[in-house]
Amino acid sequence: MTDHTRIALASRPQGAPTLENFRLETAALRDPGPGEVLVRVLWLSLDPYMRGRMDDVKSYAGKVELGDTMEGGGVGEVVASNSKHYAPGDIVVGRTGWASHAVLSETEMRKVDPELAPISTALGVLGMPGHTAWVGLNDILAAQEGETIVVSAATGAVGSLVGQLAKRKNMKVIGVAGGAEKCAYAVEHLGYEACIDHRSPDLAAELKALTPGGVDCYYENVGGATLEAVLPLMNDFSRIAICGMIAWYSGKGLEDAMRLPKMWRSILVKRMRVQGFIIFDHNDRFAPFAREVGPLVKSGEIHYRESVADGLENAPAAFLELLGGGNFGKQLVKVADKS
Amino acid sequence: MTDHTRIALASRPQGAPTLENFRLETAALRDPGPGEVLVRVLWLSLDPYMRGRMDDVKSYAGKVELGDTMEGGGVGEVVASNSKHYAPGDIVVGRTGWASHAVLSETEMRKVDPELAPISTALGVLGMPGHTAWVGLNDILAAQEGETIVVSAATGAVGSLVGQLAKRKNMKVIGVAGGAEKCAYAVEHLGYEACIDHRSPDLAAELKALTPGGVDCYYENVGGATLEAVLPLMNDFSRIAICGMIAWYSGKGLEDAMRLPKMWRSILVKRMRVQGFIIFDHNDRFAPFAREVGPLVKSGEIHYRESVADGLENAPAAFLELLGGGNFGKQLVKVADKS
């Protein structure tokens, strides 16, 4: 047994989480068993889906129990190994949790190639968010050349790759993001033809003006006002991929939202397809994603941006900022330097 | 030019339609042009989708203009032909409208085989409703053997075939219908394992008790309380085919309906697929439908039931009854006897 530092779930949030819901502590960590390795965490990923794990409700990936380590993906280096596939010094990515060290099974981790790109990208553009962007665009939306796509959270870890991949498909790509700085970045670096601030009082009108041919694909990360602005613009046979709904994660705005019959009627009359997806169901699509996007990141053709909090102890504050849209680019926590 | 009798749209309904919205009249009918035939209508089909055509809003199939003939499918006999493909005496099905006679183009009609089944079935189990049932079950829901399906409007023109085809796939088939008589019929004749009255105050609890393994497919014809009862029971990777939403067609219940975020969250967390469809987009799937279902109707393996109003003048009242769920089986109007 060794000690490790971790962030535990101290209490469940009522609505928006606060710092009091988290607890930094030292705790014992079991030794790795057969086929397992001990990993020293270097980078931790913060992602909106983690908000759902904090609630005491059935979730697709199980909730975090009170007192347990907050869940999450991390990149680390192997320091001890009972697996013939991994050796000390290997850089790996897996579900380390919010912690300084983790025990991972060889079946639930993979090696990271430090030659391809900075290892932190295994948590972003070349990791779960990038994989999510690629599956949503290609498999769920079945996006086609020449179509118009709207991407909400356009500069987020997922949206920033959706935009660039859609542009590479010769689609018309419109973004919605939080604030002028993000919108400018979306247009300058991510291939968006235009990007609208979701706080604009004229969101619906601006979006309509930008999509005279209507919208064929909506990559949904937020719900809320953005969804209500996009819905009337959806074309016949259009598709919505529901990847997230961050605007509604903490119960805010639920009472303002439209009634179901309006959406139901749109789906019928426009023959729409609305599909939810969770990337953990699509592991078989990681390899083709990595084959396509890896070289594009290495060559610099795909742009990515990281927002880094320094030190595990700062993970809770960075997570709260992420939920509020305060981050700019893939949100990471630098836990330790490489040895 | 010949005279014909027809039902015209006299005024647009405010909410539920009334008899005053329709007008029986005699009007001139143009002669058939090249490639067209003159048809004497024998049977007229009444279908819920017609409600949408009465409104002054953009609809997938265009609205009926004030003073124009109400739209609808009919079976008739050719009395004069300018098409080399059709001869007087042929029995045909096409979009005749609510009228005693119609001019149809050879490209928008097809022959009916009187040897296969009674010609009125070309408007029901072997026509548009049957085609709708088959496409929704096979193409939209991609229903699989062993899965559980819930069918609303279980004994309607569409639902009655969905139930039987699902049973033939060895699915667990649960119906929701209006009243004890329809429910008994669903179980006795249509292959439903059970059928619940949608007016039951315990609809949600009854449905839950009948589906201990959850629901994989929901064939949606009604919306309203039935949808709200089914939604919590939907399994991961389940599908909803939106074929109709008759409970909400006239604006009733819209304010009682759930807010969108609840549905949105379910679609995401359960990785559901919700798809609307309209049968007129699926003409290429008529032939395989007819090849499968035609012989089953001829052999008596597929059961169907008709509700017949006698005389074109009674079409409006029969249509209002249909919208209220008062019909039992495919609603037809007998316009004339075969010559």
C-alpha cells in the first residue's frame, strides 16, 4: 500500500456545484494486482460529463459514491507494472480519477506516443473529446459534403474538432460559443464561417441570417437557448446528435424550456433524426479516428488549444469554471512533471 | 368538363374541427389530359394526417386551400383514359380527394388487384397505412426479434398491422388503445400480449408492470399521456419512430406536456434514437412491403378491420369521429358501388 493524494466527493451538489462538494485528502492506494500497473498521474482531464456523476441518480456510467475519488481520465507514467504489456516509464492514458496516482488494469488503458504530439493531447484532441467529435460528426450525424452544420460550444474540447473536421468535409460550418473572444478564435483558427455569442439577445435571428439554406446537422453540446434557436432552422431530413446539454446540467433553465409537443411535431414534420450518444459505447471506432486525426495533429493541420490549471488541488475550481463556460480550450489539470 | 360531387374546405378549424369547416357541393371537373384518366371513386380513405392539411401552416404535403377539395386517397374505377397503361374498368388507387370523381395522372396511381383482397384494402392494410406500419417497424425502428415494442393507437389502421408484424418477428408486443373493446380485440386478433386503455389513470404503472425488461421500440402514433408513460421505460439504445401525434393535433394538452429538457436528457443518457417519418418519402419501399404483406392478407394470416361510413356526404362526420378515436379499424367512406 502506498499513499496518494486525491480529490474525493465530499457532498452532493444542490444545483450548481461549489468547492465545498470536494475534499482534498491523502489516502491509501492498494498495490497493483496481476495485469495491473501503478501510474503516477501527470495530466488530469476535466469534462462536463463529470457533473452527472456527482448526482445520486442512475447515470450511464454510474455515479461517484460519497467519499470516493472523483472520476476522470488522466495521462501518467507507469511506475510499477504487473503487466507484460507495460513497463515503468511508459506513458499511458486511462481512467485515473482526480488523484496523484492510480492503479489501472492493462485492459482499460492504452499507451500514448510522445512522438506524435504532446502527451496531454491524449486527453483532448487525440483522446476522448476528439474521438467524441469524430464519432458524432461521422457516425451519428452522417454529415455530408455541402451540408450546413451548427456546432454549439464551438470552441470547446469537442466542438473545436467538430468544426475543423466539418470544414475539411467542405461543409458550411456555423458555431455558437460564449463571448466575442471565443467566437473570433473559432473563425480565425477553427474553420468556422461565422460564430455567434450564445448570450446574444438576437441569437435566433443571427443564426437564421447566417443559414439561408437552413441547417442539416446540429451538433448539440448545450441545450438551452441555443437549441431553441436552432430548432426552427432545421431542414427536412436533418439530424441532431445529442452529445451534451451543459446548459441544463445543474437544473437551471428547465422551467423556461419549450414544451415537448413543439419538438415532437418538428421531428415528425421535418422527418428529423435525433440521436443521443456516449463515446464509451464506441470504442471500436477509436482506431479509425486516431488513424485519421493523429497525422493531422502531428502535421499541424488540426489546431487545438488547452486551458491548464496547475496542481491537483486546483481541479475543483477549474471544474466549476468549466461548467460555467469560463475555460477556453480543452480543460486540463497539470498534476505533476514527467520524471 | 363534367360535374362531380365533392367536399370542400369551407373554413379553417380553430382547435378541433367541426362540420362547419366542410361543404358538400357540386362543381365542374376538368377533362383528363394526356397521360391522365377519369376515375369514378368507390372508396375514400380517412386518415389523421388530413387534420394537418386543414391548417394555414406549412406542412410536409402542403395545405388544402380554402374552397378546394379535401385531400385524400381513394379507390375507384377508370371510366375514361388517355393513358396507354389504364383502360376503362380498371380498379385503381390514387389521391382522388373527397369527391365522387377525380382526374389522376398515370404517374401518381397504381392498379389494384381485385383477386388479392377486397379492393378497399388498397386504402388500408395493403395501402398507405399498411405501408406506413411496415416501414416504421422495419426501416425506422429496425425492430429485432426478442425486443419489446409498445404501439400506441394499437388497433388503428397503422397500429393493427404493426402489432401483427411485430408478433411475427417474435417480439413482445404491448398495445395502448382507447377503451376495453379495442383492447380486447388487440389481444384476441392482433397478436398483442396485452393492451392498456390510454384513459386509465394508472397508465404509467400498468405499462411498467407489463414491461419488466423495459421497452426497446416505441411506435408513436399519439403523443400525449401515452408518450409520457412510455418514456421512463425506454431502454438504453432504444428507438422511437414518430409516425403521428394525434393527441396533440388540435392543440389540446400542449400546455400539460412535459418540458423538453427531460426528453433531451433521456435521449442522451439512454443513447436513444428518435426519428420522424412520413410515408410519402418511402415509395421505394412499397414493393417489398406489398410482396411480404399481400400474401399474408390473401391467406388470412393478417387480420384487418374496417369502419365504413356510407356516402360521401357523411365523410366529414366520420372524419371528426376518427380524430376523437371513435372509429374502430381502418376508417373508410363508401362513395359508390362498383358498376
